[in-house]
Amino acid sequence: METESQSQLSTWHGYVDWKNRPALTKKHGGLRAASFVLVVEVLENLAYLANASNLVLYMSEYMHFSPSKSANSVTNFMGTAFLLALLGGFLSDAFCTTYYIYLISALIEFLGLVVLTIQARSGSLKPPKCDLRAAQNVPCEQVHGAQAAMLFIGLYLVALGVGGIKGSLPPHGAEQFDEATPQGRKQRSTFFNYFVFCLAFGALIAVTFVVWVEDNKGWQWGFGISTFAIFLSIPIFLAGSPFYRNKIPCGSPFTTISKVLIAALLNSGASRNSTSAIASMASSPSPPIPTSKEDSNRKDVGSIQTPSASLSFLNRAVSDTPACSSLECSVQQVEEVKIVMKILPIFACTIMLNCCLAQLSTFSVQQAASMNTKVGSLKVPPASLPIFPVLFIMILAPVYDHFIIPFARRVTKTEMGISHLQRIGIGLFLSVVAMAIAALVEIKRKRVATDSGLMDSAKPLPITFFWIAFQYLFLGSADLFTLAGLLEFCFSEAPVSMRSLATSLSWASLAIGYYLSSVIVSIVNRVTGISTSRPWLSGSNLNHYHLERFYWLMCILSALNFMHYLFWATKYKYRTVRPSK
């Protein structure tokens, strides 16, 4: 009995190793296990962003889409990739461990990149070349038929793979830490900071070396590098297998959420006392949720025996006389659903920021392409512009983790120093500033085009592309604060059984932002096309766009969104209890 007790104390309850054996506290988890995840993220984001950052030019120059169609095709592709992170998170919570979801997703992305590489390599699989400058009256043939099918099959296989990876890799890394201790929670916070750092590091290689290869050696080489990167990530991830601890899936979180919502709607609204609440917990327990020594120092919903007063309409789900026996809910299930519903407004407020970020890979790239991109004798590809926010993120992430946060902890006497919600708020405010700067820079760019008599010319304008760097810098900083803050916020606040799905909301926010960008562009064109003779964002020449007006509109919407966020953030109360340290 003593040996058995010691064995239980030495294992992570609710976690298994890669061979489905109990995970050991001395062997599995920790910084060593998470380090493999960070290396893999560099390669994974390199593979994805190498194409996404330059894809708008590939679609316009090789597939012959118009600038607005190219922008919408890219935002739809990127939006789909991030939205599918919800599927990856759901599967990780419900059926498979994050370990297996990553491996399956990486293989799917690899197959998609192989398809794109083959198409880029073969001239017969692309529409015939054309030169707008040589024959302005001859329209280029847009990709169609089997060629278009091959393009979009490859793109959306990549999107499916990227979604699965984004939905499984961050929670897989975060699950390696023991949040029962202050040290474990601090290490987890450091992990999320360096996860964004690794995102940026992969992006740095993508927007410099790989983009240069695509522009100078051919897109088949760019796609080939991405294919090799995602392929290489698989053995590196597998090398960490002996050190990972994998959370045991505990059923579909959507089942619990749906059950509680339907029960609350159908059950009578009669109030119930605490005695019946305890009886309900005993008679209809929720499916077991993995517990571990992580839970010993946390105030979790599992210890609550009476429903809380917040979102009281959900308390009707806990009833002595349910409308249907299959809809019996425990207090724990109700409280878990309440937590998710309280997270949703915060998540919704980050969508507008990501709508602004969509401009970095669409209109901003096209702006830079119309400007002088030479630095001395070196010609910089426009798609390499994200190097500015990427470098800033790589500098700011370690500074934030090693200097700003320790200083904030000493000043505030709290373990967090700067709260997740404060960090998200800083990012949302920076997005407002970024859009104002983007509008001012576009006004300057068009003034140069007018003064130089190049409004109708395809020649580069006599203005350096470094002006565009300012909007990239502010939006990159906004992305660092908001993404890292939202990832950690969703993971730490969500119920244990729903963490992968909740963390995926960070990527779903990106997805909806990209979709919303496409919708706003379409609405702006439709409205302005009716009120004026020419829509703001249509045509083949960017100089005739009213892009500055579009950026001012985005600035106003971002400011309204920031005020909306302040309303919800000030009302939010953190679920977990973090002792001062």
C-alpha cells in the first residue's frame, strides 16, 4: 500500500506520456519539454508565413487576380487557417491529445505545400504569363478551371494543417507546467512570451530569406523551403516525446456547453436552495475532469457547491425536476459554462485589432510595391516589410519578460505584475495609433505620386518604403501585447476540460478579423460605388484608391472597439487566485 501511495504521488494525475502511461512528475513536463514546442513553432510559422506574407503578389502577378481580389483571397485563406484552430482545439480537448493533433495537422500541411510546390514549378499548371506594362489593353487571363482547383486545394490543405497546429501546439506547450506553484505559473507566462518570440523568429526568416528566394529564384523554391520546414518540424517534435506530459481528453466541451444552455432554456425558472444544489451534484455528477496537484492551490469551479450569482439565468440548468433526464446538469458544469461566456466578450473585442493586422499582408504590401524599395544597391522585396514589427517583437518579448514584468511585480506586489487584460488593452490602443499613422503615410504617398506626375504610371514612386515601416511597427507591437496576453488569458481562465478550445479563440479572433477585413472592403466599395462614380478600393492602380479614407475609417472603428473593451475589462473578475509573491 505504501509503495502504491508513493507511486501515485510521483505521477501527474490526468496526464499520460506518449505511450499512454501515467506521466511522472520527475520526468515529464517542465521547460525542457516546452523547449521542443518552441523550436517547432519557429519552423511551423516559417512554413506558413513565408507564403502568406507574399501570397498577395503571387495571386496578382502569377494567377492574375486584381489587387482587391488578391487581397480578399489572401485574407480568406488566412482567416480560414486561423478559424480551423477551433477544430484543432476541440479535437484536442474531446478525442485526441494535443500531441497527436499536431502530428496529424503537420502531415496535412505538408501535403498542401507539396501541391503548391508542384503547381509553382510547372508552367502548364498556371495561367500564361502576361505583361501589363507592355500590353495595357490586353487583359491577363485569370486562373480558372483545374488550375484554380489545384491552387485552392493546396491552399486550403495548408489552411487545415495550420489550423490544427495553432489549435494544439500552444496548449501542448502550456500544459507542461505545474500551475500549482508560483514558479510553474511564472514559467508558463514566460512560455507564452517566448512562443510569440518564436512566431516572430520564424516570420523573420520567412519575410527575409524565403521571400527573397520567391522573388528572385522562383515561387517553386519558396514553396519548397516551406515544405522542407514543416517536414523537419515533425522529427523535432517527436524528439521531445519522452519528456511531454499529455492531458487526457475528457469529452466534447461543446456537449457540456450545449447541455447547460438547453437545460437553462427548458427548465423552470424556479429558484433552488443550496441543499438541492448539493443533492444535484451528488445525483448527476459531471464527467470526470483531470485533476492533479495543479488544483491544490487554485480556486476552481470543481470546489463550488452552489451556483454563483453571475449569469444567473444559467442557474436554471441545475434543477431537481429537469425537463428531460438527459439534461441533468451539475453546478460544476454550469460554472464552467459561465467562465466560457465571460471570456467571450474579451475575445470579441480583439477581432477589430486583427482586422487591422490583415492590412499588413494586403494593402500595405501593395503600397510598398509602388514605392522605392532600394536600400543602397539592394532591392528589398515588398513582402519583406514585416521585418520591422518582427524585429521589434523579438527585441520587446525578452525585454518584457526579463525587465518590464519583474519591475511591475515589485511595484504592484502581485505575481502577474501586468495583468492579461491590461496587456490586451495596451495592444488595442496601439492599433488605434497604427491606423492613424497608416492614413497619414498614405496621404503623403499619394501626394508624392501627384507631384511627380506618376498617378497613372506603374513606375516606383520617388519615396522610400521605410515610411510604411511606421504602421508595421505599431501594429506589430499591438500584436505582441494582445496575442500573448489573450493566449495566456484564455488558457489560464478556462476550465481544465476546455483549455485547448479556449486557447484556440486567440486564433479564431485572427480568423474573424481577416474575414471582417474582406467584408469591410466589400461594403466600403459597394457604398462608395453608389455614392460616388468610383469605389474607394477598386481598380488595377493603387494610386487611384482612396486608401487613406479607408484607414481613417479603420482608426475610428478601432477607437470605438477600444472603448467597448474597457467596459468589459473593468467588469471582468479573474477566476483563479494568484497569491502575491
